[in-house]
Amino acid sequence: MGESSDSEKVSASNRVYSAEDKERESAAIGYKVVGPLQPSDRVFKPYEPVFAVVQIGSHQFKVSNGDCIYTERLKFCEVNDRYQTEVVC
């Protein structure tokens, strides 16, 4: 019985998601993948004294306009992807 649950975990992690599945499940988690960074995106912008505390996974970050943060792997996000979150503490 334990072997079948292990194989189910492996098959679930190798699941291929459609674009609609990715969008629906990432929205359920609380974020939206915007897409890869473009060369024209200005990641570092002039400082503005405004900040927010956002929650990503089990971590909270104090962020300001234009901040770039590094976090653990997020489902459906690739390296250098931008994403929007609605989870602000």
C-alpha cells in the first residue's frame, strides 16, 4: 500500500500542465506569472520611500518599489520570471 502512494507522488510531480491549468492553480495559490523579464524592464528604479510586506510561500519579505528578491522555487515560475501577488501582510 505504501508503494502505490510513493508512485502516485512521483507521477503527480511529473504532471504536464496546460497553460489554463498553470493559470488556474497559480491563482489558487495566490499569484500570477507575468512572464520572463525583458531587457527593457527596469528592475532597479529610483528609490521611493514606500514599502510593503509580502508573503511568498512560508516567508515574508519587506519590499519597496523596484526591489528584486530571491525566493525558493515557486510552482509554475521559471528563473527570472516576474510575478504578481495579492498576498500583502
